[in-house]
Amino acid sequence: MVRARRIWVAAAALLAVAGASPGVAVAHSQPAGRTGELTAQDGTPLPPGWRLSGGGSAPQLVWRSDRPVPMGDARVEFRSGGELLGVPRPGADGHTFRLPLDGRRPTELRGLQVWSGGQRLDARATHGAASAARLPAPLPANGVDPGRPGAYRTKTGEYALTSVRLPGFTAPVEMRAVVVAPVGASGKRPLALFLHGRHYTCYKGREDITGDWPCKGGTKPVPSHRGYLRDQKLLASQGYVTVSVSANGINGQDFAAEDGGAQARSSLVRLHLARWAGWAEHPETAPKVVREAPRADLSRVLLVGHSRGGEGVNRAALDSLAPPPAEQDGYHGPVRWHIRGTVLIGPTLFGQNPVPDVPSVSILPGCDGDVSDLQGQVYVDGTRAVGNGTALHSAVYVIGANHNFFNSEWTPGQAAAPAEDDFSDDPQHHDPVCGKRAATRLTADQQHRAGSTYIAAAARLFLAGDDRVRPLLDGSGRRAPSADPARVLSHAVGARRAGGFLPDGGVSVTGGKLCAAVDPRPARTCLGATAKGSSPHFAMWETDREAGRHAIALRWTRAGTPARVTAKAPVTLSGSTALALRLFVPPNSRGTQLDVSLTDASGKKARLGRIKRDGLPGSERTASYWAQEVRVPLTAATRAGLDLGSVKSLELTSRSATGRAWLMDVWGWRPGTPAVRTDALPRVDVGRATVDEGDSGVHTYRVPVRVTGRGGSGQVRLYVIDPVSGTVKGRLVTVPAGSDGIDVPVEVKGNTRYGTDLSYDVLVKAVHGVVVGSYGGGLTVHDDDPAPKMTVTPVAGKVTEGRSLKWRVSLSEPVDVDMSALFQVAPATAPELSTKDVPARWLRDISGAKPDPERPLSKVDGLYLWADVPAGRTSVDVVLPTVKDRVREATEKVRFRQTDPRTGEPQAGGLELSGSVLNAS
């Protein structure tokens, strides 16, 4: 699992002695089933909906949503101050999320937040004035339309094989798939394999749906794998054999996987491919539906993955080139297939390590309500300079498309199981771009038709080698009429792009700003907090700032303002026919104009032409700051005698009065799709090890970071997260040729004081000449010391009214974490202290109750007292104030019993706080 990045003072108090002594660890929280208010050390309240549970060595931070959170592909993340704490485990109720904590204690609490796919879940969206969005004009039609059905009839059938066991998963995973194949096609046929994403797994009727696995009696598996039949039938009619595999067994168990299940999905895909390779050699062993289909050509394979399925097929492509560590993998046979390309639909990319030398098309839904940050853009941006650059990596932006409707089994009115529109529109404040009534929003059928068309375009380019469909995918500004009325835009890197200016390639900027894609500092970040919406190019990773991810921000207040980008060393544009710029302007803006000029190393300058660009339709909830590709012919540079083999700088001069723009990169471009060269690159995988803390001394351990495979030297960025402060230290690491690992030492100081486990997390991202499989791991230090004993001593157990009762909660020895106990009011010997015998404000603050009608304190629901012993100390006093009244009465009693925070029930053998209040008159 992804472990907690930080623990607060309040949260660390959970680490007390449940199960080891009468004390129970809890901090400023309520027992199970109640929502309590957490406070930091300075008393600052935390957001509502949070509580702490568990005890002993397994404390948990718990958040409960006031509305259901659908099971989707984006991870639910807990954050503090913009930094990732960890990925919680979802509860079966669809509302509750729990994150095991790893004992990190900063000195102050900066606030809790819940995010998923770039959107806050624990805060209602704000609504400003919304105006109707405008669609861009239709692009010219491409000469070839891949969305038209082919000449073949199709045949559909399913196979179900023996389930398999995958590393890290308790229950077996199904080997089930639906096949759609052409009828009457001769010879071997290319194979397209589909993998669905993370969705509900089991259902009953039209209401009940769960994420269980295996499915319980009376429920049926959600047939997510049958959601791409329309896409499969289109491809089969064009002569491709297609198979869509089921992955419910992974979806129901991947909450515990540190990589979100990417390695498991890769294993499942390759297990199916291995079966297909065997069936191609021995057709008589194949299931009936496969025997009746044309023989599959495993030298031409296209993988299509939706959401987490996209990340799964990306990993499968990597694992087919460079095998993963055997203990992490569920497939151990030979690779008897060649993956020619991938199609990734609304994909996740938690690791942000795309495969550089396998071509890809990433379909980005403009109204994605699940993976809302459109992190799949990194499948394009993250490949730059990593591999050899011959593979085309395309991003296809579909205006008005949501996440779910690319799968008919996730679409209301078409699905067998309950389904929903993932973009939840506020009926009181309809989103101007993605609301159901918005002119820019696509219907389910329109969206699925567009998806089918662009999947077919990728198949035709990557498997059939038909370069005539490339203009649909590479930013050439053409459309496929079959996808109408959808507005679909594209840009790309790789293929025949060369030279150029990359913000991460050592450029200097004047008249603009070299900005950071991910950085909390307003002066450094590319897109500040005032932006209306977000950018897929700046999707966050697991750190709050990253080196090596930049863009160039332009801002001007008058026409004629120049911005110059100068390369560290001259770049060559020889052989290119145009300059291709990936550039975006604010959503809904119109009329941005910039002149483009180049200067060579001798100082000669040529103006190439003027570019014009409008912003995409966008709202505060969309990721519409997306770069469109603009091309300027290089003919003017050639006429001016510019040395295109030695270009030193690029200049962009504003021709509109005011405006903003962001430049992602600039390339020399020429048409065509080259043969992809798959270089042997070393592979890096981060593992996780667990060691005991020990009683004394300082011991040095090493995080298991392995390097395998052939190839030359490469570079990665390596980040180590300190478990105490939460700070992240990053460094650029060279991976020498022939290396078998990266040295990441961790010093562990032993002691005999009770504490909590600490997790030194390590993250790795490829920079150049290397690929990364398992991107996250680390060293977990297990605290092996016994918990102290907790006792209670009355300090003022009998007082007159108007004074405070006081008890001292003590530990037998100091420990390294805050420790707390929770006490719930219980019936006492009559007469009991009543709601009129304590301050009204105190009663309200502690329990939310009012004094009237007067009643015994034991009848007040939710009345608890807290004992929080700070780390390093051995005691704390618990106080109950009383008020003096004019009523003559007998001595009154009060009693509190220690409560198990996991159940809300009194703890057997637990501590008690009891006291008496005497009449003052």
C-alpha cells in the first residue's frame, strides 16, 4: 500500500496501548460510528468528518464522506498542507476511508484534505458566474476515416479458464474474456486486447453494487469486460481479432497494492497473451470461440486500456520488453508477442513512468469526473528525452466526454449493473461545459462512437502501418467524420520530430518565466491558485514539488512584447518542414496571436509567421489548460538563409493587446511515421523491506532499488521522504551501464522506548536512458518495544461544587509518541451529576448537548473525556469542571469508563474515572 507520508501530533496519540494495557490510544476523536473533532497541539480544530481509530501498533486516520464516493479509477488521497499523506482503504459503505499511520509527527497541523483525480472530495465546489462555453469550429476532414465499418461480418463468444493467483492478492483472479473476430478473414490477423478499469465488481438487481471479491452468494460479477463490444465489432469488421479480458478480481483487491494494481494488471494481460500465443501454435487446444476465429498474429498486438486498465497495459508493454522482478510478477514464461502500440482511455498513471519506446495514444475526456486531472497526459509529456524518440506518443482531447461512457457497462441505460454519469452536475449550478444540458457535452452514444473511431485510428497506424490516419493523432488538425459531432483535438511528441526547444532541456528565458509544473510556491508555479480549472500537463505526482518538470509562461499587457527562449547549445532543424509548438492559452479566451521567429548561431533572424489560438471550453472543474499543436512552415527561414542546422533561439512576440500563454515545447516537424526502434534500456524497480528498530546503536540499512537488463547508462530522479518531518529530498542519479542497483542508505537508531513503525518511502522517476517499473517502495522500521502501562490516580476525586474534578493519567515510562485514552460517561451510584451541574458551554463543546432538560450526565449521548500524554512525558491531567448552584442536594457521583475506539464499547478491564461533588451550601 502507499503508506502515510505524515503523522500529526494528534494522530500519533492513537499509538497507545490497546491490547497491551488498560490504556487505549485515541486522540481528540469519537468512537466508531461518530464524527468527532480532531485538534492539533495548539487546539486548532481539524475539518469535520475526521476521526482516529485503532490502537496498539495499527492506528488509522478515518474520514467519512457525507455522500457516497463511487468506486472509480482515480485514487482517493489524504493530504496535509498540499502534501500527500497516503492512499486510504475504502470501506464497504462507500462513505468511509481509512489510512494506516506510520508515526510521523511534525510540530504543527496544517489541515486535512481529501482529493481524488485532481478534485477535492471533502469540500463543496464553489460556483461563480457561469457562461455558456463555445465549441471550436470543426476541423477539416481527414482523407481516410478509420471509424467506418470494414467488409467483414463479426462473431462474438466468450471463454473462461482456470483462475490464477497473483502476488500480493489473497483471492484468485478470473481468466475470463469476450472475443469478437472477423468471419471469413484469411491468414493471421493482428490482435487487439482490451482491459477495463477499476469499477464495482459485483451487483444484485438495479440497486445493490459492491467492490467485493469474490462475489457473495446471490450477486453476480459486473461484466465490465463486455463494455467495449462496439469497439471490438468495429475492429473485427476491419479484419482484427479482438479480446476483452475481465479484471474484477484485481479491482476487488487492489486497494492494498502500493502501485494501485498496475503490476497485477500487467500480469493478467500477459497471462492472456501467453494463452493466445499457445493457441496460435496449437489451435486444437484453444476454446471454441478462438478455434473458430482467424489465427491471431502475435507479432502485431495492440493493447487498449481504460483508466487503471490503461496503466495496466502500459506496464504490460514495459514488462514485455524488460521483465519485472520475479517475486512481483504473476507471469514467468517467455515473451512470444510484440506489442506495437497502446491506446489509453482516461488512464491513470500513478507512477508517471510511461514506456518511451512503444507508441501510444492517450484519449483524454474533457469532462472526466473520475480521473479529473487527466494525468494520462504524462504518457506523452513524460516520454520526452527518456527513449530514442522514434515512437509516436499522441494525446487526443475529446471535448464533452466523461470517464465512464467509453464503456457501455458503465453507462446508465446500457449497463447490466447499476451505472452512473461520473461527472456529477450540481442541479442548482449546472456546469457550463460538462453539465448534462451543456451544448459542449456529448451523449453516451456520441462519446462511444468517437472513442471507437480513435481506437481504430491507432490500430490502423500501429498495426497496419497506414500513415494516412496519422493526421488524426499527431496534431495535424484533421478530424474523422465518423466521430462527429464530437470535437476531437490532438497533439504529439516523437516520430519525425527532432531538435527543438524543451523547457527541461537547459534553456534560458527572457520576457517570460521558466515555471515549475508542480511547486507550492506562487512565484515558481506555472498555474497558480487563481486559475479557473487545471492543466493535465501539471498533474501532481506524490511530492508537492518536482525538479525537471517545467513549462514557459508568457504574459503581456501590450502588443509587441517579445519573449525569447535560448537553447544552451544550438539545435538542428535540418530536414524539418515546419516548426511545431505545443502551446495553450486560458480556457474560453479568444484571439491570442503571436509572431514566431528563429535566430541562428550567427545571429541571423527570420520571422516564420503568425499563430492564432483560442482557449478550449473550460470551467473551474475541468482540466482545460491543454496544449494545442500549432505549426509554422520553415519556408521563410530557408528563404532568409537561416542556418537550420544551428538554431540558437526562438522568439514569440505578442500581437494581441493582452494575454497569457504557456509553451510546453517546440520541435522541428516533418510528416511520416518512422519504424520504431526499441532500444535495450536498464530497468529500475523499487522494493520495500522491513527491519526491526533494535534496542541500541545506529544501524545502516538499504532500500532495495534494483537495476536489471542491458543497455547503457541512464538517469533517474530519486526522492526520499523523511518519516518524521515529511520533507522530501530529491537527487538526480546516474545509473551506470551494468549496474545492479542504486544505493539508498537509511540509518536506524535503536532504543528501548515504545513508538510506532516508521516508513522511509522512496520514489523514482525516469529521466533519460532508463525505464522504471515499480516506482515506489522504501524501508519500514518496525518498533519492537513493548507498550507502557497506563494508570489513573485521582488528584481531586472529591470536590465541592464550583470546583473541578481532576484525575492524573500516567504511563509507566516515557515513550516516543503521543498516547491517549478515551473515556465515555457511564452510570454511577445515585444521585448522579447532572447536565445542570457542569458549565453549559463545556457540555456543548464536549458533546454537543444542551443542559435542558436536566438529566444525569450518563444519559448524554456522546459525552467523552480525553487523556493525551505528549511524547516524552509520563502523565497528563483530565479535568471535569462543575458549577455552583443554590440548590441544597446530596453528594453527587460521576463515572467514566475507558472505551475501545474501534467499537465504541467499554474496554474489558479498562480504566475508570470516578468522582464525587459535595454541596457547597
